[in-house]
Amino acid sequence: MWRAVTRGTRTRLAVLGLAGAVAAMAVSTTGCSLLSGGGGADPGTSGRPKIEMGADGHVKGAIATATTPYQGYKVQVDVVSLTRYDKVTRLVFVVKPLSAGADTTDDLDGTTFGGDSLSGGNLTGVELLDTKNLKDYVPLTAGSGDKTYCACSTIDSSSGFPLDQPTTLYADYPAVPDSVDEVTVVLPKVGPIPHVKVSS
Amino acid sequence: MRRRTAAGATAVALTLTCVAAPSARAESPSPNVNAKWPSPGANVSDWKKEKPLPISGAPVSLQPDAGRHPLVVVENDQEKGGKSFTIPADVLFDTDSAKLSGNANANLNEVVSKLKAASVTGQVKIIGHTDDTGSKAHNLSLSKQRAQAVDTALYDKLRSSGITLKSSGVGEKDPLVKNDSAAHRARNRRVAIVYNTSSTNTSSDDQYDISVPLTQPATKPSGVPPATGAIASGVRDLSVDNETVKLRLNVLGLTKQDGLIRADVQTEVLSQPGTNTYSGIYDLFTGSTDPISGGQIKALLYDAGKKQQLEPLITGKGDQVADIGDSGDGESYGTGGLRPGYIYFPAPTTGATKLSLYVPAFGSFENLPVK
């Protein structure tokens, strides 16, 4: 009795596509110049931060954390950073499905933390919600039509998230204005994580 | 179903072209995720081709006003004399008044569209009812005046529909339920639009309909352990393929976040027969098991006193209130598995500190405090 899981996403991508096309006529930036002069630490050549787990099972220095019961497991999310760059906001977070004592070697489906999947990216469902200005940020996309990719971690949904192991993920969003100090990070299955501070 | 309205052309948008950063040195903790990350805002994803693509995107403006409406409560009911579309008098009138309130028009429009959808023709009776408070004579007179007010308002809306209207009032004579509580009295105060339809085939929606009226409070659980952290719970026995699945919905709270209110809920299967796993959680929020067109979430937040209803703004594509997805083993689940869910609603303009949450398959969770 499953329905196609395309609710909203297609429309939204169409909207994004149009906005992108309009913008493309006005602005065209080449190279990585958007990173310079806009503040924000250079995340390094790999872009991937080093994650260290603390004794409590959470990421050391996490700026927000949430644990939610889910299907007899628990899902734990640690937000590592939410950083504003010149034209981009990057969210880095660590997900860890907890077996919570269940006698299982199962894993959680690869779309668990991302909602709808686009080819090449499975975090399109992870959003930033600015409740003050009533704006909702979805991950940036590259390409168009069938060749649309999410500017976010690529997950092989056939292998899933292993239990009790941390997985580090990222997603890039349009830049949040300087006036915005915090947003709500909305994750499928986990729900909203309010009051996540934006750093520059 | 997410409902949102796109930002206008003034929305911030950007287009970037950028070459992906060199590959990462660190190993991925999980083998299923790409180890290579680009610089923020750089092109990412067409890894196989390593071909730069422009990146674009803009925030979407939420439109809370589009989700705020007068409270509409038109129930499909059975009255003396036939089927009825019944509206609580409290929704149409102020206390002891026969003058239609600001909410009336939206409710009467709903009645009109329901009459048309059911292809009703011929005589339609408008019958006013009161509870047993006050004198019989006064109640009789009030019910007649109220029916007449509805008759007058409906008359224009039903021109050339083949329907003739006849209004009457019966006071407190025909209660739907005993006048033994405030909730029951409220249910008895009503205006019934009684009709006969020549069409014998039930609407195609009916066989899929699992919704209960908004005026019906959710059934409180009994004989099961209380849900941890819930401020309200409701249970529902649902017949699925001739077997009964016992479901519980827990409301964890209503939280105001600036101009929005977030409802946090959990769905839970208390029992299900055999080895089957129930996979229709999403339907509990749409009120329909129709596999084709049942997709819209019809949960509502409402201010019963000020008669405003708030429609979902963001529901996380149903993932949070449902196990929608493919047939992967992660998507159906056994007894005891809690599923968290949330719905963002616009905050009411009435300033109410207590609101009611309606979930179609369970009914209303009334007077919940807003944190």
C-alpha cells in the first residue's frame, strides 16, 4: 500500500530550479572565491572535520544534541557545527542509531536521516527552519531535472546506518542572514532540534 | 504533505560554480557515506563524472496566514428524517444569540459544497436544536430563530441547485446524546441540515474513511500502561484486512516557536494480530486509507473558543507522522515501536494559551496547554 514518496519535493525542486535560473542570469561566480573574504574558518582541504567521541557517547564539543525513540531503537544526533560562510551555511552532524539493548545486528535504512532521496544525495529532507523570519532552508542543489544532486553527503541507501556507530554527515544551505543567530534543525525521524546557534 | 508557498522573485538565490576539493585523507566512520567532502558551497555530487555543476537554492518563505481559517465543523451525521450535515451551534452563533457569527459563512459554504458533492436535490430540512439549559419555551424559540438564520444565509448560496429549504426548530426535544456533561450539551446544541439523496451508491471515499468527527474527543486509553512524557493520549482500534490493530497516539506537547506552534506526537502500535506489521501510520493523519488519493494530512490545531483553525505548515513530508516510504524493512514495525512525529502549525492570532489538536483517526485532544 505504499505510495510514491515524492510529496512536496518535486514542487520544491522546481521552485529552486526557477530561482536558480533567475539568479544565474544575474550572478555568476566561478572558482571557490565565495569562501574568501566572507569570514568563516577554512574547513581544510577535505572539508571534513575530525570527530572525537566523548565518554558519554556523544561527539565532543557538539553544539546541540537530540535522542529520540524510534522503532524500538533510539536515534541520536549530535550537531557538530552550523557555520555561515560567505554564501553558504554548512551543517555538520553525526548520527548514531542506538540498539538500546535490542538483540539485533540490524541497521537503519539509508534514507532514515534524510527523508526523500535524490540520486547522489540523501539529505534533502534535512532542513533549517528560521521561525523568527518564517524561512525554511533546504539543501542547495546542483544540476537540474533528473540530474539534480543535493549539496550534501552521499549515502549508499542500500547499506544503511550501522547501529551504535557514528556517521558524520554534512549539508550545505543558502546563507542564513547575519541577523539570524539560531535556527531549528529539522531531521527526519528525529524531529526538530530548536535553538541551534549559527557561527561565522 | 508539506504545504508551503514559494518565496517571490526577490528571494535570495545564488549560483556557484566551483571545483571540488581534493579527496579526504580521513577514513569515513561508516563505509556507506562519501568520505570526500567538498569545500562549503562547492559543487559536490556528480562524483562519478567529477564535473562541476552550478549550485543553487533559496530559502522558502512560509505563509502562516494561508493556514489560518475560521473553524469549520460540518459533520456527516444521522438525524431523525435522514442523513445530515450537522454544525455545532457554538460554531455558528454566540451564546443565546440567533445572529450568525463571523465563522458562519465558511461553515455554510462547506455545507453547500457537501450538498453539491452528494448530488442532493429536493427538500432539505434545516433543524435547530438546543441543549436542556434554560426554559423549554425559550429553547424552542431560539432553535427556530437559528434555523431561520441559516435558512436565509443558505438560500442565496443554493440558488438554481434544485434544492428547496424548510427550516424548523425543536428546542431540546431531540438530543443526540444525554445532556449530562458540558461536552454532551455542546454536541446537542446544533443545526442539522437534513437531506435525502436518491443516489444509493456510497461515495468512493467512504470505504477508505477512518476519520472521526472533530467534535469527538479522542478515546482515552484504559488497561494499558501510560505513555511516558505524554500530556494526552488516545487509542483507536482499527480494522485492517478483517483484523484489529490497536493503536495509540501520544501528544507530547505544543510548543510555541515565534510565529509557529509545534505539535510533538508519537504513534505506537499497542497490539496487532499474528505476525503482521501495521504500516498505515500516515493514514491516521489523513483519515483515509485510500492508497491513491488519501495523501493530504488533515490534522488541525484549533482554538475552540475563538473559533480559529490552523492547518499544517510543515510536517516533514509525513515521515515524522508516518512510516511512509518504500517497502524496506525499516518502514513497517512491530508492537512497541514508538514513532516520533511533529507538525508545525501557524500560531493562532487569537493569543490562545490552550488549543485543541485534531488527528482524524483519533478525534480531538482538547484544551492542550501551549508551552
